[in-house]
Amino acid sequence: MSQDPRRPFDVFDGGCPSREVLEHVTSRWGSLTLAALSPEPARFGELRRCIDGISEKMLSQTLKSLEADGLVDRRVRSTAPLHVDYALTPSGSKVAEAVKALILSLYGVMPDVMAARQSA
């Protein structure tokens, strides 16, 4: 697939920075974290409870990657006790909407997937 000259990024090019962001977004924990943050900001513990199976270490790494990519914003409130929220940035909201659409599409085909698995 050739690069569209109107787009400065090409995810099919191994050296393009968009590939690394795509990996962060489409990883198991990245996509679930974006979807979990989609309705509203959340604290670390809330995210951990929402995303079944994620370890504290993986959630922390995922949030740091998404924050470095500009998709998640870490907000520290200097109230007693210290309060940290994670929220989607405007760019993160756009990507999270696409992730949620993918999740809903997956739900829609799950009966076919389950039938295919049974017949395999």
C-alpha cells in the first residue's frame, strides 16, 4: 500500500512514529484503558477495577505510554489527600471513539465467531 501524499504518516512504514502509537492503542491493555476512560475521567484504582486482569504495573506502563502519546492526561489535584485523575485528551477521545466502535463491532459478530470456533 503506497503512502497518500496528503498524509505525512504511514503506519505501514516501520520507521513511522504512527506505528508505535498504533501499537500502544491496539494493545490489549491500551484499547481497554482508552475505552474505560471514554465515559469520564477515572482514578488509577477505578481503572484497575474496571479492567479485569490488568496488573498495577501494566496499567501504570499503559497510562504512561498513552500520556506520552498525548492521548491521556494525568491530572493531580493538590487536595488532602492527593488525588490523581486520568482523562482522555481531545485526541484521545477521537481514538477512544474508534476503539469503542471496534468493540461494538466485535460484539455484533461474536455469535458468528462462537459458531466458527465450535465447528473448528
